[in-house]
Amino acid sequence: MESVAARPLRILAEYLDPLTRLRHAGVADTIVMFGSARMFPMEHSQAHLKRLQRTPSPRRADARREHLRRLHQAHAAVHMSRYYEEARQLARRITQWSSKFGDKPRRFVICSGGGPGVMEAANRGAAEAGGKSIGLNIQLPHEQFPNPYISPELNFDFHYFFMRKLWFAQLAKALIVFPGGFGTMDELWEMLTLLQSGKLPHRNLILIYGRKYWDEVLDWRAMVRWGTISEADYGLLQFADTVDDAFERVRAELEANHLKVDLDWMG
């Protein structure tokens, strides 16, 4: 099974296993939440900062510089931990709202990349609301491991990025993108390309959360000014900076465009 000749079988298995298990669990569609794996709960980040602040500053110049670097990183971690907490709150509210549709089938199930950080926060919020949630984990040499809040029967482990991305896109009715790095941007561009090219319905929602971060990292309007995307392409994006605003946008879009169940998917 590890040979080159068996690769098609491995790829097929990474399609059929989620197909079978998601149908068995009655999952009709998902809300995908992306974001950095390098964020922690507020309490954890604050405790780490306090430990560093209590540590005496070293006398050696190189050690002192390293201590100051760690302090700077710890302050940044506390600032960014707000996104962990807000992703957790948003996932909880979406799950509480979606529970009114019952579980036959399950509607608008929270789906994350299965790892730590914002992914953990999404699964954690869903679990706190008493709902199921999905984790699409990927095998990596570091950083990525399944978080403990994924519903056990919906915890998937992928070798191939492209098969993982297929399952992100296959059932998603909305994508919520929290601050993140290369992986988050890769997944965002994948979804935007599918929407722009018509491979996914234009009524699907892409919500960018945390405008201060994203506007510093990406000049969205520059692509319109340079003519590399159209005004209509830019219109595929919505933005939110609070849990209340994000939840209302998600709820309104889903109620307007996605209340009908895809019976073909449900088999």
C-alpha cells in the first residue's frame, strides 16, 4: 500500500472513507473555519506572558536579547489569542443556531482543519454547544495533530492535501477565514478560485474575519486597481470584526440561500 503503484488506491480511500462516514453521520453541509494553528486560548497566552515577566532579565547581552524577543512574542500571542476566543464563540453560536434544524440530517456542521489554534477553537465551540464537528487533519512532520474537541467519528486523517481540500469544498456553504499564515491563505485562494471560476456556487459565503490583520497582510483593492480581478470578484468577499457581525452575516446568508437540503449528496 505504500508503493507508487498503490497510490490510486490511497487516493480513492481518502475519498471513500469521508464519503461513507459523513453520510452515516447524516451531515448535509458544513461551515468551514480556517485560521492559524499558532494561536492559543487567552488564559494560556496570558499565563505564559506572566511567567516570562517574572523571569529576571539575563546579564549577558545575547541572552538578554533573546529574553526580550520572547517577551515580544508573548505579548503578540496574547493579542492574537482574541481570535482563538472569538472563533470559539462564533462556532458555538453557529452550532446553537443550526441545532434548530435537527439532526436528520445535520445542517451547517462546523468543519475545521482538525489541528490546534483556530482549528481547535472552532471544534471546541461546537462541542461546548453540544453539537458535532468535523476535523480534516493532515499528516505533517510538525505542528499538526488532531485536537481533542473533534467528534471522534468525524475525525479524518489525510495524507494528500488535494483530497483534504476537496472535502473542505465539497459540503461547505460558508467559509470563515480568521488570521493565519501560508496554510490559511492557500485554503482561502483555493476556495476563491473555485468560486470565481464557477466550480462552486457564487451564493456560497466567504467571510474574512479580522480586517486589521488582513488589510495589513493583503491589499485586496490593489488587485482590482491593477485589473487582475474584477469588482465582481472582489464582491465575493465579506468582512467582519466582531462575533455578532460575523454570526449575523452567516445566519442571513444561510437562511437566504441554503436552507434546501442537497438530497443527491445525502444519497
